[in-house]
Amino acid sequence: GQNIDQPTEMTATEGAIVQINCTYQTSGFNGLFWYQQHAGEAPTFLSYNVLDGLEEKGRFSSFLSRSKGYSYLLLKELQMKDSASYLCAVRDDSWGKLQFGAGTQVVVTP
Amino acid sequence: DVKVTQSSRYLVKRTGEKVFLECVQDMDHENMFWYRQDPGLGLRLIYFSYDVKMKEKGDIPEGYSVSREKKERFSLILESASTNQTSMYLCASSFGGQTNEQFFGPGTRLTVL
């Protein structure tokens, strides 16, 4: 079956770094996405990994290890506006379907 | 800017009613998706469509149907609403191809009484 696991909640201080881990076991793999979702809003795309390694985009970086079924999203220099839910999603077929984890709620405190 | 719009932000219906949720995208995307989002369960795929008049079941299609008569519009239909269909419904669209991300609408919070 499909299984995508990520922590339920993480708390960090403004200016700090937080790493959100995601492990997956899916029937296929064609890439991993990270989305950000603020309360009451639509998810918005953050990053995409299909090959092993690190992808950096400003304060956000995402890492993938396909052999370990593992990814993380790294948020640096945390800001209050980064308080949101972060969703890990795996594309498990050759079309566009995504399997989502339950999301990690990140709380940034002053 | 890609825009995905949904017909209602909030909807309250009674058990047994037929419910229509509409989704429109303005970027000529081939793919469109309907999800429901529940606390602790994440987003679960109900139905998706790769082309006009084409539909495929997702992970939880029971109790739902869809319609895609035009490329830009994808409708989700609850034939006879039940209380366990109370949820947040999110529509998404994307270009075809493996690397293309999905763009989401703002969601419709449906309450079935």
C-alpha cells in the first residue's frame, strides 16, 4: 500500500532552522513535492525533487534519497509567516497523481 | 498567474441533497483533480481527469461523481450528500508531464447536516 509519514507538529523560534522529514513507501516513484498551506488557504508549491540530492530555493531547501525513501524540507532563518502546514507528496505514477502525507504543522514563536 | 477558482468557499447542505462543486482554471491545463482534506488524513484524491470527457477514479470515489465537459471546468457531484462527506474540498490543475506541479483552488468547506 501507500504510506507517507511526516511529523504532526514542530515548533521553532524565529530566526532558527527547522527540518521536516518525510518517509515514503509507494508503489511507484516519479518525484516528490513539498507544498505549504496556511490555515484556511490553498496549498502552494514549494519544491520538487526527482533525483537524489539537495535543491535550494532561497530560505527553503529540499533533499531526496530515493534508496532510503526519504526526503526533508529545510526552512532557514524562520519568519513568523512561515507558520503553516507543510505537505509532502509523492507522484507514484507516470501521470499527474499525487499521494499526500497528513502534513506537518510548523509553529514559529517569537 | 495561474488561477483556479471554486464556486463556493462555504456550503451547507442537508443529508440526501444533490450537491455540485464547480472548479474552473484559466491556464489551459490538461489535468484536473478533486481532493478532500480532513484533519489527520491529509489530502485524499477523489477523482481526476486528463482530458475533456475523461475521468479516472482516485482513492476514495465512493459517493462521488465528476463531469468534465470543457477543458477549463471540472465538476464534483455528490449524488446524495451524507454527513460523512462533511469536509474541505480542494480542486487542483496542472499541465501534463511528470515535473509539473499542481495548482490548487481556495477550497470549499462543505457541511452536511
